[in-house]
Amino acid sequence: IFIKFIISMNKLIFRKLSFDIFSFFLLSSLAITSIVWVIQGVNLLDIVSEQGHSLKIYFFYTILNLPKIFSKLLIFTYFLTLFVVLIRYVESNEILVFWTNGIRKITFINFIGKLSIFFVILQLFLTLIIVPYTQNLKQEYLKNSTIEFFPQLIKEKKFSNLTKDLTIFVEKNKKDGFFEGIYIKERLSENESKIIIARKGELIKNKKGMGFNFRLYDGGISNIDDDSSINLKFEESIYQLSKINSNTRKIDKLNETKSSFLFYCLKKFLIDRKNNDLRCGSENSFLVKDIYEEIFKRTINPVYIIILSLISSLVVIKPKKTIIEKYFKFFLFILGFLIILFSELSYKFIAFTFFLELIFVLLPIFFIILFYFFMLIKTKFNIRYL
């Protein structure tokens, strides 16, 4: 009965520790992610002010940034959570509850390590599935949307480059909604362009209510190519701006690409994975070398969460010397922060020799083994007494 009581008590103690860790992680993640999201949201306001998209598109675009921000901050937030929670347990002497109930420090450390596996799985789920999907979705939504704020984009006596192929200039922007002295240049192809000049015009909503068209009065159209030009005059004409997209990137980035496609490419070109010229995919193809580095970031980096959890758990072990104890927590925090930086940059080293590549692929496992070897040395190879 006594043994059952002890086991039940130990489960309750670890359950409370888990609750404290998860609750602090959720609160800190919400706070830090929200701050970064707001800052990025301010920086992305040019979607409305410069590219002319609606506020609806802007909010949808910024909200889909949340998984990426959360994923980027997860490793640091979890490390910070463990560090703060465990220090609070130590300084408030709550940690003594574990030792008085017969729980060894190595058991405590192993529990923290096992708990971190959940966060590794969460990070893998985010980096492999959720983040690429949401990043691709927001970009598809943006590049397939129409420009809703054309009136704000057209400046008086200024060439407005609405896209790389479209330039609009107006002499006057009158209060009644009309423009005077209109010049429009549209690049149709590499060797062909269209120039429209009109005495006045107005922006009108198209029939579907999505985007704008230019109704132009008293002007002319010139189609110019390398060999000839065609000139036409008109009293009234409609120039369809609704078909024109804004300065939105059309090519997908690597971090917006599905993991399944990246794994397919790596499997196909595994031997040539470090090739600087070889590409995979027909459209918007990527360098195989870049694909390999992206897969490394998505799959290997999350494992460093276990290493950071083990480093954080060392706060429960007090050094014998008072001088070392004074700076021990600070040292652990700096060490953890350096490991986070290292994990973010480690993918750069896999492009060198095979030996160096193998080291950096297996390095997280090596760190874990090194940690327990350190525990063995500290206990003089009697880790069960820790």
C-alpha cells in the first residue's frame, strides 16, 4: 500500500510539473508570438499602401503568418519556459518535494527529456506540414487577388509603377473623381508595348465589383514593337485594370513548398544532393542543394529541443563550489542560447565534405550522448545515486 501511495504521489508531482510547463509555454508563446506578429503586421502594410490590396486580404495574409512565427519561436520559447519554471521550483524549494519522495535527479532529468519529445513532434508537424501549407496558401491568395485600392496608388504628377509591366502617370487628380492628362504604358512582351494617352478619365468598378477599370476619354492608343507601330484614336475607351495584378511575387519560395515534393527531389537526386547547378521540378524549380538544406532545417533542427531541455534541467544540480554556483544559471542560459543559434546555422555546414555532413546530421544525437556521459563523470559512473 505504501509503495502504491508513493507511486501515486510521484505521478501527481510530475503531473503538476507538466501542467506548469505547458501553461507557462502557452502563455509565453502567445505573448511573444503576438508581439512578433504585430511588428510583422506593421511591416506588411505595404500590401495595402503600395500594392493596393484590400484590408481583408491584408488580414488574411498576416494571420497565415502565425504558424511560421510560432514555429520559429518554439525552440526558444520552450527553452525559456523550462529555464524559468525549473528555476522557480529551485528558488522556492518546491524541488525538494521530488527528492523527499524518493525521486532521483536523473529520473527528474529523464522526465524533462521525455516531455520534450512532445515538442519535437509538434515542431516537426509544424515545419513539415503546417508552415509550408500556410505559407503557400497566403501567397496564392495574394497573387490571385485583385487590386482594390487603385485610387490611392495613382499619385498626381508622379509615375506610378503598379507592376513591373504597367506604369501610369496623371497630370491632375480632381476631387470629382476624374483624372486629367493620363499616360499609360503597358509592356505586352519583351519587344512589344502599348501606350495610351487620354485627355481625361475615371476609375470605375467592374461589373463583378472586384477591382477597377479605367474609362478614358478623347485619346489614342499606340502599339509599338521592334518593326512597326499601330496608332488608334478614340473618344471613349475602357482599359481593364481588373486584369492587372499588383507587384506580387509570382514564383513560390522554397519554404512554401510541400515537404513531400522536397523529399521526392532529395530521393531522386540523393547522390547529387550537393550539386550547385542541378534543379528539381519543371516550374519554379529549386536547386537540389537548397532542397537538401531545407529538409535538414525541417527535420534535424527540431531534435535540438531535446538537447535544450536537458541543459535546462541541469539547474536542479547545484555545483559544489559557491563561485561556480553563482554564475551557473547564467552559464546554462548562455549555453542554451548559443545552441539555438548553432541549430539555426548548422544546415550551412552540410554542403562541405561528406565527413562534415555526417557530423552535423548526427550532432544532435552526439550531444545527447555527451550529456549523459557528463552525468556519468559527475557521479563517478554511479548515475543511479544522482
